[in-house]
Amino acid sequence: MLAPRVVIFTPSNLLGSANNVAPAVSEALFEIERRKIPLVLSTRGTRAQLEVLRRKIGHGHPFITEGGGGLFLPDGYFSLRLEGATRAARYLCVPFGRSSREAGTAADDIARQAGAEIVRYAEMSAREIARNAGVSEREAQASREREFSERFFFAGNVDLAMQSFENIAREQNWEIRRSEPFWELCSGNDEGKALRYLMRLYRQALRSRIRSVGIGASFDDLSLLAASDQAFILPAAAGRFDDQLLSKLPNSAKIALPGAAGWNQTVVDVLGRV
């Protein structure tokens, strides 16, 4: 079998949701399978959250979780020694981010220094998370199974505490990812590092000049797209691109269609040229 000429990296949410794979991506998934092209899914969610989608599409390639916290490779995927890898169920995991235990301890320490009161995911039940986040208990439990980050929300005097917490976290080399109603604390998580590490493995294993193709739509995808040999940007809505992302990647290719339809078109066009 000939070595593939490209590896496709993409945020998993462009294929739909964990519970509903978009019908529009079916042609691209068929071509990926037919041509045996590696498709590497990345998510800001957890491994447990991504596994739902992976099962639905029969995904058997590496994947990246928690915004670059960990790179997971199916057992036996490469016949190479993976430096720094650890066993994680059916996978070998190469960690880039600090562990969720470290993140949880840091969150508590930073909160004390900032005079803030926080409630962490690890202290909440799936039912409590579901109620606060507006998701099902099953989704909440999967989100709770964090390995390279910790989520939390502020209680008490939020306005005074938030800025102080954020300043102290940065001083101690922790990254804050804001969302509603939860914030997220992590350190070292980097999709671009995971991409570059994985591409070195592909090139070593296949002894080929295989190239990486990144597809994304939001500023959250910057690290993944910037590390790709070729980047494609989809509009967040019809005709409207993330200007902040475009300003960082002026040489990327812009795709006219948004969402799953745009992703499908991009993949089919890329594969038609290799």
C-alpha cells in the first residue's frame, strides 16, 4: 500500500456533534476511508466526550484532547518507540499539558491567593454540572473526566475575584480559558505541539514527505492551523470569517461554505489534488 500524501487535522466539532454526525460530511468521510488518509480529530473536550463521535464514524487514527493537553495513539498504530508516552486504556498517550490533578490543586491555591471562592468540576456531581451547563448527565459525566485541565466557576464576589485570579494564574504559568458558566485552567496544552510531534512520527514511520492539512473556523483553532503545512479556514457563518484568526494566518485558504458542508468540500477538494 502506498503511503498517504496528507494527514488531515481538524476540530471534531466541524463534523457535527458527538450525538449527531452531520450528513453533509459523509462524502468526505467516505473518501478519507477509501484513500486510507489519516484523519486526526482535535477537541477542547475530554477523551470521553470525543470517544462518542469516534465510535460513530469508526475513527481509528490518533486524536488530540483538551486543546492539546494530550495526544492519543491507538495501540500498535506505530511500530516506533514513543518517548514520554504512557499507557491510557487502549491507547498510548503523549502528554503536553499538566495533569488535571495539578490543575485542580493550582486552582485552589490561586483562589486562596486571590481571595476568591471557586467550585471545581471535581467537587461537583454529573447532575450538578448538567444543571449548570444545560447538558445531559451523560454529557456532563464525560466532560467531568478531565485529564489535562480543570474547570470551575466563581462563587461570591465574582467581579473583584476574577481579575485577581487571572493575574495570579498568568504569573504562575497557567492559562485561563474563559467560557460560560465555567472557566478552565490548564498549562502546556498546545494543539500545534501535538501536531508537529505526530507529523514527525508519520514521516519517520512512512519514510515519506507527507504533509499536514489543517481545517478550522475559529480563533481557538489558531495553534492547530498555524502548525499545519496548509491551512484552510471556514467562515463561522455564511460569508463571515473570524477576523482575528485571519489576521494571524494571512496566507491561509478561505472556504466559502461554513460548517459541515464547508468541511466536506475542503476535504474532497484537497483529496482530489493529491
